[in-house]
Amino acid sequence: MKLEMRDQPGQLVAALQPISAVGGNIIAVIHQRETPAATETLDVQIVLELPEGRLEKLLELLREQGVNVVRIGEERLLYECTMIMIGHLMHTDLSDTVDRIDTTGSAEVTELSLVMPAISSPSSARITIRSTTRDEMKRAIRILRSVAEQKHLLIIEPLEDA
Amino acid sequence: MRIAILGFGSVGRGIARAILAKNLDITVTGLADSRSGIIDPAGIDLAAALAKKENGGPCGGPDVGPADVVAKADYDVLVEVTPTNVDDGEPALGHIRGALGRHKHVVTSNKGPIALAYPELRDLAAANGVFLKYEATVCGAIPLIHAMQEGLAGNTISRLYGVFNGTCNYILTRMAEDSLTYEQALAEARELGYAEADPTYDVEGIDAGVKLVILANTILDMRTALDDVERTGITLLTPEALRLAEDQDCTIRLIGEIVPEAGVLRVSPRLVAKAHPLVVEGTLNAVTVETDLAGDLTFIGKGAGSVETASAVIGDLLYIRDRHVQGS
Ligand SMILES: NC(=O)c1ccc[n+]([C@@H]2O[C@H](COP(=O)([O-])OP(=O)(O)OC[C@H]3O[C@@H](n4cnc5c(N)ncnc54)[C@H](OP(=O)(O)O)[C@@H]3O)[C@@H](O)[C@H]2O)c1
């Protein structure tokens, strides 16, 4: 998710402590000039990862610190992982394969490209999964692995983590 | 320094050629192939032995066998370069035990005994006050084992991964370049002598798995066996899969990976960005080692080949000579 606040003296520092207090993980701090016409004030965006259900607590702590949060952007699906699947994807119910990940609620398949060369030969697909946290991505990959084992599909995972 | 060589195939002959071509101060006093052998304390005529072998004959006489060379020849170091057997390590395991028992150093390119019996052999070498070196067993010419044991000695290795099998890398390179099917690329690799008639050992990831076991057991303080390696080969890969990877500026490589802390050893095809240093072409090998002090290091080089593998064997021989063998 993204927090935006005015870049007034002390605000950034005041925001950091509550974030770590609720177990959040700061991914980036971005200074952004709004529009050229606007005043001299800068916006600060903090991109962070937050454990499920801690947002209310964080906002409360930030208010206590006098931090003025302008906007909260819930960029839920921060992590992305692309894999390739090979096998009889249609015969083994591709939509079920996708559903098994989507029904987790915390990760979803956001892209799928399928190539089917000939009726009886195995097809190949590129599948992109997005998730809110790294752990949820790991879980989604584990689910995909076990589905692949059941359905005799080959999964090609990326060398680097999401 | 006097050595005895068991196995006079690609690697054994590469060693002989290097000794003939360069002034390495190495004398070969024993030599054997599968059918014959020679013992000569004054030094074997390597050029003659090579010529005999190249004409399809045996390297020596039928009355001398490898066991005779091990037990009777006069050598400082036994060079064991017979074929790898990952089931029981034989006959190499017996050869190595025999030499160590005679207080002789051993240098080998043979993966079987090192993957299966390293703790025993290491203890046997130590008890007899001799070295056991095996640089050539992993990634041919790349001095990976030396780098990890010596150069990176104070480091903790958190992850190690790379391309350990040149045959698979060749096949995948060709599938990506020219949209060949797996079968077409394999046929081409066979024609060029990169793949065996039975390619199972390479394409099913067994070879890469054995190399992981060697690194895990000898350098990373793990106790593993081939069965502990999660293993997927490349036989099911399709040209379409490579094209789908290509669309994202990625490609597919057979990657061997060890994560010591998690106890993970795995060999599987993986999606890798084309700009990644591990994406090497043809039969090359490449390994990245992640360490705490030195950061990430990537080694790239020839993982097989006659003279290339001989380079690793000779490196081990000279290492031993410089530290141990008096006179030569
Ligand atoms: N080639 C490479 O690039 C490479 C790279 C790294 C590691 N290695 C390893 O190095 C070793 C040798 O490989 P290579 O490519 O040289 O194999 P190779 O060309 O097949 O040669 C094997 C040699 O061993 C001999 N041999 C077979 N059984 C024997 C026995 N019981 N006693 C004595 N000699 C015996 C063979 O005799 P004949 O000549 O009578 O058949 C042949 O001369 C293998 O363990 C391999 O895994 C090879």
C-alpha cells in the first residue's frame, strides 16, 4: 500500500516509528512534486507492506504522532511472479488450475498466455500471479506446485523470488 | 612427481597430451584402460600410448590391469579418471581406497566415489596423511571447488546456483535460438558429441544433481545423497515454452540450486532473465555463489572437454606437489 503525506518538517521521521511498531515493512520513500502549478509543497509517498488487519492501528498511531496522511492507496497486489506451465493444460481443466490460486483471496492470476500447438501434444502457458505479500506469493506457488503434481504439469519457476 | 592414470578416455588422454605439450615435471609410471595396462617406473612413453589408443587398440598389455597399477606401480598420486558410476562408485571407489591405503594421494574427475563416499574417503586420506582432490568432478575447467575452499574460506555461503550441465545448456540454447523441438536439439547435440547415446544421465538432471551433492557434502557441511535432490529434467520442454519466456526477455535454463540453511537441493528448469550472468550459451557452465563477506560471485567456463577437464586435474596435481611431494 501507499501512504501519502505533506512533506512538512518532521513528518517523515514521525511516520517511520508507527510503521515499524505495527510490523510494517517500508519498501520505498518517494518525494513527488504534485503539479508544476501547485504550491511549493512536496508530497511524500511511503510504499509499504503491512500485515493483514493492521491499517487501522497504524492510522491511529500516525494521528497521535501528528502525521497528516493525505491519501491511502491500497496497492494490494505488490508482488508479481511469472511462471511457465507445460502439459495437457486444457484437458486438466485450466480454469480450475487458475481458480485454485484465485480462491485464496490473497493472490490472483492476472495474466495467462496459452499456446496450443496441436490437439494431442502438450500445450504451454505463461501465467502471472500477483499477491499482497511475499508469504502469500510463496503460498500461491506452493498451491500451483501441488496442482501441477496432481495434473502432471511441468511448472517452470523463476530463478529469482518474486 | 610420479603419477598413475586409471582411465585413458577423453580426460585421461587430455592429461597425457598436456603433460607432453608442457613442461609440467610429471612422470607417468602407471596407466590402465578397461582392457590393459602398463607399469614402468622409468616413465611410460605417453606419445606411444596415445598413438596405440587412437588406432583403436588398448593402451598397454593385457596382463596388467587397473588393480595392478593401483597396488604395484610406483607413484605419488593416483589419477582416477574412469567412468562415473553413481550407483556404487565402482570400480573407482576400490581404486581410490587402494591408493589411499598405500599412502598415495588421489586426484579424480570421477563423480561417483566423491558423491557417494566422501566422508569415508576424506577420513581415509587424513589417516594416511595424503590429499584427496576432486576439482574436475564439478564444472570441468572452472576452479569452483578451489575457489570455495581456499579463496572464500572465511565466508558463509547462503545460496549457490547455476548451470552445471553443458549438454542441457546446449539443448536449451538451440531450442531458444532456432525454435528447435527438444528432440531436434538433442539429435544435434548427439551429432556433435555433446550428448551420449543414452542421454538420461544429463537430460534428467542426474549429472547436475550429483554435482550438487558433491558441493553440499564436501564444502557446505551437508550430508546428502542423490535421492535428496528434487529433480526435474528438460525432456518435457516445448519450443512454445521458450517462446513464451522470450516474450518477457527471459529464457529457460536447467538450474542446480543449493540453499544450505533450508536444506534445499534442487535441479529444475527455471525462467531466467536473458541479461542474467548465468545465461551462458552452448555447452558452457556458470555458477553463482552468494556469500556474506565477498558478496555474489559468478564463475563461467567450460564444464567439460578433454583438455579443459585435464586442466582441473593438473591444477590439483600441482597443488599437491607444491605442498607435499618431495622430489620428483
Ligand atoms: N569428459 C569430460 O569432459 C569430463 C568432465 C568432468 C568429469 N568427467 C569424468 O571423468 C571421468 C572420465 O571421463 P571421460 O570422458 O574421460 O570418459 P571416457 O572417455 O569414457 O573414458 C573412460 C576411460 O576409462 C576406462 N575404463 C573403463 N572402465 C575401466 C576400469 N574398470 N578400469 C580402468 N579403466 C577403465 C576406459 O577404457 P577403454 O578405453 O578401454 O574403454 C576409458 O579409457 C568420468 O568419471 C567422467 O564423469 C569427464
